[in-house]
Amino acid sequence: MLMKFLPLLVAGVACARLHSNPSSPNLIYSDMKAESDENSEPTLEEMWGGYWPFQGINTFAHLEDHKCLIDKDTNYDLAVIGVPFDTATSYRPGARFGPRAIRAASQRQTSLRGYNQRAGINPYTSWAKVIDCGDIPVTPMDNALAFKQMSKAFEELLHRRNGTSSGKAANDIITPPRYVALGGDHSVLLPHIRALHKIYGKLNILHFDAHLDTWAPDKYPSFWHSDQSELNHGSMLWKAHEEGLTTTHNVHAGLRTKLSGLEDYEDDDNQSFTRIMADDIWIDGVKSVIDKILKVIPANTPTYLSIDIDVLDPAFGSGTGTQEPGGWLPRELLHVLRSIDSLSIVGADIVEVSPAFDNAEITATNGAQVAFEILTSMVKKGPLGELVVDRLPKPVVEIFHADADKTEIDFAIEEKLKELQIMKEKVMKEIESMRNQV
Ligand SMILES: [Mn+2]
């Protein structure tokens, strides 16, 4: 009997040793040997439980998948979440297919061979529970509704959940989970940081991109205007600044965009960004880039990391909406990311991967590697509960219902008053500049 099964068993063992399905118990050779003696046949799990990297239904890095927006009882520390939204793009659309492309390109990552030697850890088997939360089902038909959906989804995910008990911070605050969002066009940053701001307060923004994305919406060429037209994939940082979500410690890295004029830099300065140009990395060296980032952004304050894949040269990132020649090499981006792992990254995104324009999965593979490095750094840094400013050390359900006596109308009024305040500040600025002209 054993002889009959041996070839199959050996094949199954090799398969399971290399790449077991993480949603089932990880099988290793010694466990299986103990279970399979001469009198027993291999279990179905032993025979069929292991996938090679190119097999199985794609989750990010073969992680366990959960419908996190529906499964409210699932706690975890880090999650990948897809945001397949691209109707705020100004040029080539297609980034709605980014999450599935990055997931497909991530298949050679498994928990069994996930040890990241630069960090000295395997992010998938360390203290943190890491899962794939699936996608936010965003409408492609109505951007106002889509932003509402994305904001609501991130709030649900961040405010109604805890990390695992292993993620408990020293001061007894239970740490909310952290997300690496797979875009989607770049505008998905805004709902993400709106939700994070409610937990951590103002955020430093570390932004890798060919473009500034601090453009006022009126820098886009349209006579026509609506509130919704202000939400595009090049104005979300401007909008975030207007809403008071960002600190004065922000960095762009990899810039090489064409400008409307030097006044773009004035706007950018007003939003407190330090600019690192794409060329700086070969003129001044990669160390100068790393040093500059670490000098501007304080390590122990909440930082949001946003990576537009177009920071890479089109040779390595053709699969994107607005490519700009003269970009970074993947090794440069990865090295910089690895070297800033002392920062407190409370959330991150990888955006603008648009597989219809990709060649041989190059862009998506770079995106998947970037996600791996971010997850590694988040795990290496450990839980960030000490940075939480707006969650009290008591069960989250109670915290979330701290406003329980407020009605929907109260919330709507608060929202309107906020809008009024923003509008007032805008008008005051206009008046000020009219006065200056007189
Ligand atoms: Mn860009």
C-alpha cells in the first residue's frame, strides 16, 4: 500500500513543503511523516492541500482571504485591501484592474518562503496576523457615491476593529489594524487618510510619484465646475491639506512632472512638501534621498506612505495611467523603502497600476514587491498603539459609539459646518490676495 502511494506522497510532500496553502494548516515534511505510517493512507489535506505558486485562486501572496467589510468579528493586524476605482483619472484609465493584477503578480510570495533577509523577519509568520481583505465594492458610475463608499469602508475597517491581542500596545490601547491599499487611481488616498486622521490626527505624507498631486482643482483644464470635479487623482493632496489632514512634514520623492508654471511649487510649498526630484537619486546619491526623507519626517509620528507606481521609469512601470520618462529604477525605489523602515507607517497605498498598459506583468510585479516591503516594514516596526489619539483604552465597540446620542442629522449638520468653514477660509484667502493686488 505504501509503495502504491509513495510517488504521490513524495510529490505531495514536495509540493506542500514549498508552497502550502496558507488557508489550511501549513504542512511540513516531519508533520506529514508522523501522520503517515505504513498502516494509514495520506489524508486529503496531505494529498491536495498544497499549491504551487501559480495555482489556486489569487489572494495577495496566498494570504487567507476575508470579506472584512462583512466579517466584523475577524481581527487582524495588517491587511491588503483592493480599491478598484479609476474614474478620477485625468488621462489613461484602467487602474480599476490594479488590485487583481498586483494580486496575480504576487503569487510567488508565500508564507513558506517569505523571509525578508534585509529586515530579518518573515512578515507573514511574525507577530502580526496578515490577511487579504478583498476589495471595496466601489461604483464606477458615480464618483460622489464612490467617495462616500470608500470613506465609509475605510472608517468601518479602521474604527470597528482591533488588531490581534499580540498587537496590544504597552499603554493598553488596542491598536487598530493597518492597511496597504491596492489602487485604483491615486484619489483613493483621500478616503484612506480621512479615516486614519480620525484615529491618529494629522498625518505626515511620504509620497513617491512622478507628479506633485498637490494641484488645486482649477489647475485642470475645464471651464465647467462642480464639487465633484474637485476630486481627481492629482488634487487629493491639495484637498487633504484644505481639510487639515496633513502635517508640515511631508515629502514628495521621484518628481519629474511638467508644471503649469513655478506657481505650482508655491502651492506645493504652502502645503509644506519637501521635493526630491527623480534626478537627485543619481546626482546626489541614494543616501542623500534617504537622509532627506528621514530628516523631514519624524520617526515616531504617524505617517502615511503613498506610492504611485509611475515613480518608476516607464521601462519598469509602463502599466500606469500617466507615465513620465526619466524615472527611478525598481532597485532604487525598493532600497529607499527598505531604508526608511524606522518611520511609523500607519497606512499605505500602491496606486495607478493599470495592467492593460503593462508588459509581461513587470509593473504589477514591482507593485507586489513594493507591497511586500511595506508589509515587512510595518511588521518590523511593531504595533503603533501609542500613536492613537482618538481611541480610548476600552473596548472598541463602546468607543465607536461614543457619539451614540447623536442622530444622522447631527452628523450631517457637523459635516455642513465643516464645509462652511473650509469655504470661509477659501474666500478669506481670495479676499486677502485681492487686497494684496490693490
Ligand atoms: Mn503620478
